[in-house]
Amino acid sequence: MAATRVRAAGEADPPLIGVALISAAALAYEILLIRLFSIALWHHFAYMIISLAMLGYGASGALLSLAPHAVRRHFAALFSAAALAFGVAAIACFGLAKHVPFSPLEILWDLRQPGYLMAIYLLLALPFLCAGACVGMALSRFPGLLPRLYSFDILGAGLGSLGVVALLFVLPPAEALKPIGALGCAAAAVGWLECGRSARTPSRLETVAALGGGRDTPRPGRVLRRRAAAGAMSLAGLALLFLPSGWLAPDLSPYKELSQTLRIPGARVVEERSSPLGLVSVVESPRIALRHAPGLSLNAATEPPPQLGLFVDGEGLNALTRFDGRRESLAHLDQLSSALPYHLLHRPRVLVLGAGAGADVLQAHYHGARGIDAVELNPQVVDLVRRRFAAYSGGLYSSLARVHVAEARGFVAASDQRYDLIQVALLDSFSASAAGLYALSENYLYTVEALQDQLRHLRPGGLLAITRWVTLPPRDALKLFAAAVAALERSGVADPGARLALIRSWKTSTLLVRNGAFGGADIAAIRGFCAARSFDVAFYPGMRAEEANRYNVVEAPDLFDGATALLGPRRDAFLRDYKFDVAPATDDRPHFFHFFKWRTWSELLGLKGQGGLPLLEWGYPVLVATLVQAAAASLLLIGLPLAWVAGGRARRNAGPPRGGSRSRVLAYFLAIGLAFMFIEIAFIQKFVLYLSHPLYAVAVVLFAFLLFAGIGSRASGRLSQGRLAMHEPVAAVAGAIAVSAALCLALLPWLFQHSMRLPDAARILISVALIAPLAFFMGMPFPLGLGRIEPTDARLIGWAWGINGCASVVGAVLATLLAIHVGFSAVVVAALVLYGVAAAACPHEASGPIRAG
């Protein structure tokens, strides 16, 4: 009994709520940074944010391994200081990072840009280092409560992932930084109060008092001081809420379309709306009129009426056209390549996917469509057109079309309607597309499976029309043409070429896919349409080579040659030998905008002096640069400190650790760190397709993974009790993960086909139920490993935490790179192999099982 009282006199209580709060703040900050980078730069920097978050967590483990005694003696003070530092650094580091002049478009010719990228990387990793230190200290200080602490950590992170999404519906992203910083301060205050007593080692006098039966409760003066300190921390968080908003507003890249438009004299933002789906900006230019009509024929005799520019996150210019009800005011819409299908159909029933501000709806109205369904993902765009600018747009979304707020792919899959024309709008900006800035983004609208689904919703003789920007040498158009060929073949069409037509203007191309063969009258209409507008015919059934490349002349008729090759026996050779990757995108590899081939690297670099560097796709070099920097930073900030600690421990100890060699610990935590990150990133992207909404996918998948992984970590303590040796439960867990992952991959396509008509809430519940078993078992290997090394040497916990973080840093970027080249399913398979490696490398049995929290 006396011994128990001695331990109680020196022990601090575990800060369970503090750990949950700091984990929630860190995860919310991570998602918010992705949103802020989407505004300032481009959305595909998500992988970098995940990587730098893991870098901070890993570096915290390395830092803790350098000073284990300080953590034990001053735990409460250090925990609260680190949480408070997170709250301040979350705001300050972003404020500093936004002033770093990094531009991804300049990374290949400006030698300073990699340094700027590293500066941003390290600056934004600092808040995560503070948050990771809080969690790492708690795990090191209370090794007997590992499963319980880890579960609070991961459950808090899951709640943070949902909380920040809800917060972004209420506050703009820059404003949302403030409550997240304040939450870090709240974690400091709560953790300080939870600890109850100082975590320092009790003095001899205190020990004697405890053995003598003295009271071990804190004196009133100490309680007051502790409460006063907690109150000061809370006040610091409150002060963060009143920081000037201008300090935190993200600065748009000067290369974004909105930045360029605002350089027009007199141009100004007249309306702005924010949500998790994007920052919507409406721009007017009273002095110099905005005119947006992509690929407008040079023969056009009329110009567009006055327009407002609508941007989402500063990109994707959409024209909000002033419509006074007179159909003749829209005559310019007949001079676009996207008008072609209306010259082949009479009064069609039309579905517009990606309606935006409504230009394609007006085009359908001008051509006498007898019914128009418009699908737009962002409800704020619809609300602006329908309400704020209703008079300006002529009631476009009230009287001319039925508007559906939904993701295009999900809407088509869930619909029973059939249409004469499905029009896929030009959804992205020319500048970003031409520069390859979408190379890392997933797009499920242009995959083979998507085209198959759209074709199934066409009436006999109906048309699928997809308009894209013209890039030279051809990339987008050929990749889309290859996907259409594959979709028709998979649908059982023996002669796909009879159902395809492709034209191009000086700036856009339009692909037509018909539900049935094109007839002679159709071909005559296509040729007449193009001749009247000086558009080039790139392909139609029976076309001769000399008919191509007549008006907008390029060096060779590459589109015609490519389309012919993709329909002939030379298809595989053409796809292999072409300078760019134009193989069709699929749901497993949905990176439609990725065209890079490594074998063309040296050739493209040689074109630097001729302006050929944009052909490299800017997103891809930044990804590779980030992978290199992530590896270097993780080795520098995590690997070297850990090696130093390991070397010092080896010099002090006569023999190897009882639990097995350090190489086993290294292999185990490296493998599970990579594997967890591979599966998490792959499944987030997989569920975008099923949930039909990127916002739902990120929030639901992260929440489900973190929630059930937390439950699994809490349950893991029971697996190592009794007669079970440590390697046996790890092997069983690895097998359970493999079975669960295989089940998810097998069921997703079936669910997409058979349950897309269910309400959003039902599909969310199905998604959580599907992920739950996989996430439950994925939460076990980390605490099982920590519990395995704790009886041997508790100081190795910080080392293992750092190794896992180092693996996660590289894994976040590497998973994205692998998914682009081999697909998400292959990334998941690689993760399962890594779990097998972890089971094989599990440290040997040592005395003392892990204790359940």
C-alpha cells in the first residue's frame, strides 16, 4: 500500500482530453492548410501538406528521444508549453509562409524555388512538431496506458477532420485559422489541469511524507497557481481570435487567372462566397469589357454580350453572361466548337455536366433544346446565378433549366433519365491546363468507366459531347479519344470508329461519341459546320488524311494520325512510342491530366531555350521535388537524431536490446508507417467516386479511419495478454487487414453500380461500415509495436514514434507518385505487402506484456 502511495505522490495524471484536443487541432490545421493552398496556389498540394504534417510528428519523436529524462521530470509543463506553441505557431507560421515567394511555375528555371519550397515545408512543419511532441510525450510518460492514449489521440484527430469541415461552412479559411490556434491553447490549459500534480520526480522529503501517511493532495496555493496558469493559457487562445484578418488572408499566385484579370484597369471583385468547396469570386470590368468565349470562330460576326467573370479559388474562369431574354443576343454561342452537336440533333433533351455560371445552358437554350438539366457541384455558384445575379442572368437557373446541385459522375450514375445530348462543359482554365498544373489531380469524369456510364444514358442516336482545350503537341484530345474507344469496346461495339467524330478550333477541341453509327447526313453536317467557321475536322468515319489540318495549320495532322492509330492495329505501339502518356484514364488511375513519360525527360529539358519546359507539366516536377525534399528533411530532422541516440545507447549497453535488434524495430515501424499512409491516401481517392462529392469523401473517410483505428488501438492491448506471443497477434492483424482491404476493393465497384441512388446519408453510413473493419485492424500494429518495446526499453518509444513519422513523411508523397503510375489498387497491394513485412520483422518476445489502458 505504501509503495502505491509513493508512486502516486510523484506521478502526474494522464492528459487524455488534452491529447484529444491537440490531435483535433492538428488534424483540422492539416485539412485547413490544404484548403488555403488551393486558394493561394493549386489544390494538388494536398500531398505536400500531409507529408509536412508527418515530418513535424516524426521530428517530434526524434526530439523527445534526445531528452527522455526532461520529459519525465517536467512532463506537465512541457506538454502545456508544446500545445501553447502549436496554437501560436499554427497562425504565425502560415503568416510567414505566405510571404515566401514560391512559384511552382518557376521551379525548373529559378534555382531559388527549391529553397523556397523547403522553407515553406519546414515552416509549416513546425506547428505539427509541437502537436506531435504533445502526443509523443504522453506516450513516453505513460507507457502503461499506450492503447488508451493512442485511442484518444486518434479519436481526437477524427473529430478534428469533421469539425474543420463544419467550420469552413461558417468561416472563410483564413478566419478558421484563429479558432484552430485557440484550440491548441485550450489543449494546453486542459492538459495542465488534467495532470493535476507536477510531473517532476518526488524529492526525498516528499517520499518520506508519503510513507508517513501524509496527504498527497496539492496544497491550496498550488491549486490556485495551477488554475491561474490555465487561465492565462486560455486568455492567450482568446487573444488569437482577435488577430487582424488581413494578416492571414492567403495571397493568390500571380499566375492564377483571377490575379491576371484583376490587373485589368477598373476590374474588381463584386461578390465573394466561401465554403469547403471553394472560394467563389465574381469580377466585373466596367472599363474594359470581359469577353469569354473559348475557341470562338475567327469568322464570327457577333461578339458576346456583357459578362461577369466567375472564378473558383482564383481559377477556372466561367462567364456569367448578361441575358435580356432575346435569343439573338446569344448568337456568338453558335460560333464555338461545342455548338456542333446542335447541328446534328433537332430540339434535343440536354444534360449539361459542370454547368458553372450557365454558358452551356444558354447555348442549349439558343439552339432550341426542349429540356435542359444542369448539374453543378458548388451550391454557392448556383445560388449566385439564381439569386444574387438573377436579373443579370435573365433567370437562367430559374426558368431555362432544371438545376441539380450534385457531382456530375454521381448524378449520372443515379439517374434513370436518357438524353439526346450529354454536354460535358469545359471545366478548367486554359493556363493551368496548358502548364500541366492539373497533372496530379484526379478526375473521374474523363475515365473509361465514366464514358461508359454517360453513353448508357443516351437515347438511340444521342450524342456525348466533350470539349477540351487544344494543347500542342496533342495530349488532352488524344487521351480522351483513347478513352472513348476503350469505352465503346468495353460496351461491346465492334466498330468504335463509326461512332466517333473530333473537331478543333484554334483553341478548343470537341469530341462527339454517338449512340449508333454516324450517317452520311451527319458527316455532311460536321463538314459544313467546320467549313463555315474555319474549324478543322480531326476525325470522322471514312475521313481522308488530306482533309485534316486545313485552317488552323500546325506542322502535322497529329490529331488525325493519332485517332487513326488508336483505332487500328498499331494502337499499343502508338501508346508506347508517343512522346506523352495518352493511355486512357480509368477509375483506378483517374489522373487524366498526367501525360509525362520519364524517357522524354532529357529531350524536354533540351527544349528549355525554345520554351518547351511547360511540356513537363509543372505539377509533376513539384511532386518529385517534394519527394526528394521530404526524404532529405526526414533523414535530417528524424534520422540523424535517432541514429545519434541509438549509437549512444549502443555504447552504454553491453549487449543488444532484449526485445530484438534495433533493425527489427526500424523495419517494423517503417513498414507500418508507409502502409498506413498508402491505404489512407488511396481510399480517400477511391471513395470520391462512391460518395460523389470530394468534401464528403475527405471528411467521411478520414473520420472513419481515425475513429475505428482509435477503437482498434484501444482493443490492441488485449491481443498481447495471456499466452499469445507478440508476433502472433501482429501476424493475425496483418492477415485481417489484407482480407478487409480486399473486401473493400471488391465491393466498391458493385456499390457504385447498385447503391448510387440512395440518399447521401445512406451512402455515408455504408462507406463508414465498409471502412470500419479495415480501420479497426489498422489501428492495432502501432500500439502493439510500442507495447512490445516498452518492457525492453521505454526510451525506444520516442525512437519508434520518430521512425513511424519518417515513413509517413515519405509515404504521403510516394503514395501519390505510385498512384499516378500504377493505380490506387496497386498502392493498396503494396501496403498489404508492407504489413506482411512488419509481421515478419516484429521484435522478439520480451518479459512483460503490454498493459491495457
